[in-house]
Amino acid sequence: MIDLEPLEQWEPVIGLEVHVQLATRTKAFSPSAVRFGATPNSLTDPVVLGMPGTLPAFNRGALELALRLGIATGSKIRARARFARKHYFYPDQPKGYQISQYDEPLCEDGTLELIHAGAIRRVKLQRIHLEEDAGKNMHVGAFSHVDLNRAGVPLVEVVSAPEMHDAEEAAEFMRSLHRLVRWLEISEADMEKGQMRCDANVSVRRRGEDRLGTRTELKNINSFKFVQHAIEHEIARQIRQLERGERIVQETRLWDADAGTSQPMRSKETAEDYRYFPDPDLPPLVVDGPMMAGTLHAMPELPVVRFERYVRAHGLAPDDARTLVGERALAEYFDATVKAHPGEKSGRVIANWMLGELLGALKAAGLDIDASPMPPERLSALVELVEAGTISGKIGKEVFEESFRTGEAPAAIVERRGVQQISDEAVLWEVIERVVAANPHQVQGYQAGKDGLFGFFVGQIMKATGGRANPVITSDLLHKRLGR
């Protein structure tokens, strides 16, 4: 964690560049398949390898996916975008350049909405552009190997404005983008597979200053936790150097998560170093009216919009609403359960059952919400039995467990087990009379002021009824019988 005292004088400034692999079956400019875990160098072709005489042909599916993200972030969509060649010489880039976008990106000036501290925070985006991925260098002892299976895989790079000021907010930016691209079915964004990677640009300046400090770039971070830890470490490192009167060097650094430190990788390149120029082999990307209309028509309700609706219309606590919109399938399950439920104001109750019983059971079974053996209609039916007083909440949890495990309808389980809640006042009064008559000393103690004995009587009544006594009616009748 960062020492908070120096932060009273220094202000961090953070911008993120996040690479997201698009969910296409083939690569950005060639027909080779995209598949994680294949034998190294088995998914290459002459275009990927940069063989003489080859020509790239752009994968239109990648444009359609990127367009969804641009619309979802309210970005300005360029009607004619252009690919450029970004030159650099690494073993994992056999052409000697990367096909990317430079001065004519697909999307500019959008915003990413974060659900942070129970409220909506909007972070400006400078751009979202399309590019191809590089391969992967692997180091084993004294030897280095190159796997080019990932080379040419289509990416979007999402570049934020430098306007975040703490590491926790930067990590939330990553979580929000991860949720959004999965929500829109743009990418699986599996960070362990390298399908979403972050470069963090960090600088610090004296509080009150407008001029940005010298920035460093933390490269290829693939975990929300590591993003936060790496940025915290870099902020502290820069503050220490500046307070010692040392100069910050503009450079790229690698984060070692195991050691909890970063190491210099190389001096930071500038755009001039990459010698960008328009790719002469690729025509401009054209986004026409029909493509925009089709994408707009297919857009789902976005996670932040749904979050606000859950808080406003259903009265959910912000943390609960945030959990429900964490995955689109979870949010759709909630909406389907609410739709199936006869009560108009049961959203909070349904959310409690989902976040408690359902998610707990799914986790124990190792299942995702899409594979839930408890469909929304059956959960609604169970909640209805509890709300109607047919069964108690305690019995409801037992019925849920059996219905989840066996697939049997809740009403059938209740009928078969005979666990309907007793709400008949005449029946409950008879039970109360027997319990009171059997415990005269406890009655005297309670009437003498020992309030804790009330729970004793409730327990005896529950024991006598097999836990089926309606607790609200029982409490009211017991108060009347005991005279207090």
C-alpha cells in the first residue's frame, strides 16, 4: 500500500492502454485460425510470417466487434478509418512492423463508465483503435523461443485519458472494461490466456500543478490485482525519487508480480520512433449507414444502465446491483426471475436469494449461471411460497437446496415433506397454551422482567411444531398470552 503522507503533496496521474483480443475465428489479416493452447507455431501462414508477395485482407468481423465497443462508450465513429504500419524489430513480429491505426483511428473521444464506491464515474477515452497482436517470446534457461500463434490475432486498444488519480480507480477501470467487452460478446477477455492486457502510464506532480510529470509505462499486466499493485508501487517509487531530488526517466518497465517490484525494460519510444505511415496494402475502413444501424439495433441494455435501473426501480443496494451486473447472464437471470414473479416489489427479495443461496450453490457445484439447474421460474415459485407464508425462510432454504439438487418443483417438495408453515391462529394458540402450561417457572421469570426468556418460549413452540410455526404470528400471539 502507498504511504498516504507523501500523497498530500503529490498527485498521481494515470492513463491506461488496454489491449483486448476480439472474438473472431480467424486472424485480423489472414485465414489462420485463432485458438488458445495450440501447438506452438501451428497457426501461422505466409501473411503472418511476412513472406514476400503476400497481401493482407482485413477480417470484417473484427470491425463489427470493435464498432459495438465504440457505440457502447459513446465514441465518435470515424466513417473512414485507416490502417498504418508501426515499425519495430522484435523476434515476435516477423514482418518488422505491426499493422495498427495511428492518426485515423476507428473511435475517438468516448467515455468508460465505472461503478465505483456505489456511484457512476466516467473516465474519458482518447481512442479505440484496431490492430494485430504480436507473437509471444518464451525464455527457458539460456534459450529463447518464439511462438507466432498469437501473431496477427485481432485486437482493439482502448486508450484512456490521463485523468485517473489512484490505483484503485485504475483497477476499477480494468474491471469495468472487462465487464463491458464480455457483456457485448466482443471478447472472452480471459486474462490468464492473455486476451486482455494492460499497459499503465504513471506520472506524479505537485498538487496544484497543471503540467504533467514525466511518465513511465508499466508493460503487459494481466490481472486486476496486479494493475493496482504495480501502479501503487510505481507511484511510491517516483515520489521517493523526486523527494530525493532525482529525475524521473521516461521508460518502459516490467512488473514482477512475485517480487512486487518493477524493472527497467527499455527507454520509452515515441510515435516518431515507430515511423508510422499509412499501410499501402490496405484500403480505408468504411463504416456506412447500414452497418451503424445494424449494430445500434443489436445493442443490449448496457451494464451501467441496468445498474441504475436496479437501484432505482427495485431498491437494490448499490453493491448488490453491482454484483448482479458483473455478468450479463447473471443480470438476465435476475430480470427473468423478476418477470416471472407475481409481486411488483420483490426485486430486493429475489436479489437476496440469488446473491445468497443461488450463487453459493453454483459455486459449490462449480457451475456458471448459464448452467444453473434452478431456472428463473422455479426460483420465483420458491420465493412466492416464502412471501405468501406457506413456508418459512428457514424451510425455504432447505427446499431450495433440494430443488437445486433434484430439479423437483418447490411446491411439490413442500407438499411431499409436509413442511407448510402453520399460520392458523387457533392452532398456534393451542400450542402456545401447552408450552406456557408446561413451563410455569419460566413464565414467572419472564413476567418478572427476564426478557431473554421470550426466545425460550419461541424455541419451545418451534420444537413443538417441527419449525413450522409462522414466526410473526407466533410472536404476536405469545406477547398477548404472556401479558407483556
